[in-house]
Amino acid sequence: MRIYLDDNLAARLLAALLQKAGHEVVRPADVGLVGKSDAVHLEHAIRHGLLMLTRDRRDFRELHQLVLTAGGTHPGLFVVRYDNDPTRDMKPKDVVSAIQKLEQSGLETANQLITLNQWR
């Protein structure tokens, strides 16, 4: 998969683990977008055919709805939900594993907002 990491998930460890698992990973720092708005990040992902991976579920849920309501499309939005509970929050290896399971399922990701926590 080709994945764009939102600022809030652009840690080097996650990027490295995703790349090791065979994914193409783009971070905001790679394309000069550090600190830009969520809309700018999503626009970049859409323009370059990248799945968006974020932990900002509320804003991206709204952006997802806006794109679809306007008749647009996107390659897919993956959300990692954090509950500030270290025993339940996903670690980078959990995120990679969830993406692998999702990919193996054959589920279509285009125009979908998918919470990865359900794919542990």
C-alpha cells in the first residue's frame, strides 16, 4: 500500500515498520507539509493516490464526508483511535499488523474511513 502519515502519526518508528512490511510511506517532512492543516494533508494524499493514516478521527471523519458529499473520491482513510490508556492504545507494531490484516482481507479501501483498532 501507498500510505501518507498525518503529522500526528509521522514518527520514524512507524514509518520504518511500515516500510519494512513492504509499504511505500510518505511523511509530511518528506514533502514540506509539516504543521499544515488536515485539509492540506488530505489534499496531498488524494492528489498522489496515497491512503491517509491519522489519529485525528473527528476532523478526518468530517473531511471524508465533505469529499463524498461533493462527489469526490479518495484512496482511503485509516484512523487509529487512542483512548489515553496504554494497555489498549495501539503501538506502531499493532498499526502495521492491523494494516496487514486489512490488506489480506481484500476489503476495498477507496472512499472508506476505516478504524484500524478493529483490525488488531
